[in-house]
Amino acid sequence: MKNKLGFTIASLSSLLTFAIGLTMLSTLLMPISNSFNIPIDRSGILFTANFLGFIIFNIIFSIFASRVDMRKTLIISMALYSIFLYLSTKAQSFNMLLIYTMLAGGVGGLAESISSTMVVEINKSREGFYFNFTQAFFGLGAIIGPLLSGYLDGLSYSWKLMFEITAALGIVSMVLLCIFDTDSMEKRESLKLKDIGKIFSIREFNLMIIAMMLYVGAETGVWGWISTLLKLQFKITPLKSSLSVAVFWSFMIIGRIITAKLSDNISLRKIILLLSVLGTVFTLMSAFSKSEIAIWVLLCLIGLSYSGIWPTIVAYSGKVSGKYSTSAYFLTIAAGGIGGMIIPYFLGILGKAVSISTTLGTISVIIFGVVISTLLCRENMPIHETYSERRSG
């Protein structure tokens, strides 16, 4: 049935499901490594496999985004996501689990990108608002995933149960997407492979690609290292450690809701600048803080300041790309996957070689790179006009 609200809810359910599936891995690495009798550091390759699938599928789909039925692609992606999650529970070896994880990361990441993009496309002219609004649901899944999987693991349930629960949620999401439909999105010009240079000739788009890689790498690293700092320096319990991740994502949700509203009245470029400057300051402060209470406060402030950067960068990259905006969304999201796969790896090496404080200081330099990239974007462009200005005009 044609129902814009129903379709929006169905799309957000797929986003929520993928977020749960992605973040649950953080608390399931130990039971997975025990299940396959492998070292814990090797099980961490699951994140790499997940991101690799995410990157590959999004880059390929960016070329065909304007030529396919995105709703049908989203339905198929959620069906395949559930299948690959279920097959993961049947894997006879860790290598097979890696393959299923990469495929699940690919189709699940594609579902995340499509669901976010479709909600934005059916609500044109408020890209900043709806990208931040949809990503608030990702934050909700990022809270549920680690907490629920950690709770079930604490009750001695197999890691496979969490995979099965998430697969079932994927089926529910797929059914909702089959029930609800929406009016066709605005027709966009296809980005042909031979013309891909056109989008990369846009200076602001390239700067946002760099900003996205830096941001996702910094975000992935910051909450992980602050959680590690709390465990090693202040000897907090495993429960408190899990709560630190939940606190971070809770404030990410709050921040994205606030940013969604602000984007109606403040240009996307200014929002990215403001949040990345604050993120730089708060991350640097965490590197020098010696108080547990201060670390918890800074974790909340970092969550608030980082919250709107990802969705606003995606919205901004689409704005500057004009008729290629749909493909720009997918390419920018894929760029984030690259940053999330590479930067935390080097931060891990740095963290072992030097202190955690030095690592957090390095993350503040990385997030400051977002400030530089955004400052290099030209100010005198029509795309910096806010929704309120366009409406009043």
C-alpha cells in the first residue's frame, strides 16, 4: 500500500536492524573466538570483513543507483542479510564465518545506505534534517546491539542466538518493506562508469570524501579507546565498560535529533564546522583528563559533538553533487567504510606502542582534519542556503 509514513518506518527498521547486527560483534568476539578455538585478536578480523563488504557493495551500487528500483533492492538486501546472518550460525570454520560476515556486511551496509537515502529522497529539500533523523535510529541500534548481546552472553547463551535474533528482525523489516510503498522518487541522471570522473571533478565532493574517511576513523576509535582508558586506568567493571558505549551512543542519538532541527536554520557546512571543532576540543581534553568523572562527562560531550557530523557530511556531499546526488550519497558512505577499516587499525598499533592518552590526542588531530576539509569548501555557493531561507524565499 502507498503510505509515506509506513514506508519511512519500514526503512528505519532496516537501519535499526543493521546497526544491531554490526555493533553486536564488539561483545561477541570472545565467545566467537572460543567457539572456533582461535585467538581473540584474530576474531577481530570480522570487523574488517564486515567493512570490506560494506565498501565494495556501496561503491558498485553507486554506479547503478539511479537505474534500479531502490525499494526492491532494499527488500532483497534485507532478505539476503537475514540469510547470511543465519548461515553464519551454521559456519563450520572461522573462514566460512568471515565470508558470511563480509556478505552480510555488504548487503546490510547497502540496506543502511538505501534506507537512509530513500527517506531523504522522498523528503527532498531537507537533506540535513532527514539524514540526521534516520541516523538517530542507527544510534538506537548501536545501543541495543552490544547491551543485548552482552546480556545474553552473560546468561551463557551461544553467540549464535544473537545472530538468529537479528536475522529474525531482518525478516520483520523485509515484510514491512513489502507491505508499504511510497511515491516514486525524483528521477536522477544515471552515473555511467565512463562518466564517473564527473563527480570526482567536484572539489567540495572530494573534500567531503576525505572528511568522511577521517570522521568515521575517528569515531570508531574514540569510543573504543575511551572505553579502554576507563578499564585500564580507572579499573571499571565489564558492565560499566558496556555502559560507556551505551552512554556514547545515547548522546549521539540526542545530538542527531538536535542537529536535525538545527539543519533547517543553519547551513550544512557551518554545522560540520561547528561540530568538528567541538569534537576536536573535547577529544583533546579527554587525552589529558585524569579524573574518571571528567572522562564520563567528556564521553557525553564527544557523543553530542560527533553526532551530526556523519549524516551532515553525507547530506552536504549530495548537495554539492547536483544531479548525481544519489550516487554521491553511496560513494560518501563507502568512503566512511574505508576510514572505519583503516584508521582504527593504525590507532591500535599506536595504542600498543605508546600511551592511550597519545592515541586520543592523535584522534583529535584526525577529527581536526574534518575542520580543515570543510574550511576548504567554498562558502559562496547556493547550496549553503538553509531550508528556512528557501521556504521563505
